[in-house]
Amino acid sequence: MTEPGESSSHNRIDDKQLVILLKQKTGISDAQARRLIKAVGRDRPALLREARIIRARHSGV
């Protein structure tokens, strides 16, 4: 069974890879990314949306 936001098992990535993805795409820290994964789950679109919100709040935008 796949997680929401993931199409198949060969597209699955582990939490460490998700942390890297969130850092690269949004600029949040490792700790922020790990907390976000724990709070939101593994839904990539939701993670990216929330990570962008976190970045905006911390950058004053």
C-alpha cells in the first residue's frame, strides 16, 4: 500500500531523503523538516506547502 502523495513503492523515499528534499526545495533546517514530517506525515505536497509557510514566517516575508 502506498502513502498519500506517493504513486508506488519504487517512488518511495525514506524520512532522511524527505528531509533533504525539504531543505533543498524550501530552505528549512533539518530539525524543522523532521518536526514537519512527524506532524504532517509523508504527503509531499502538504510537506512542501507547510515548509514554505515555515520559511516565510522565519524570513519575515
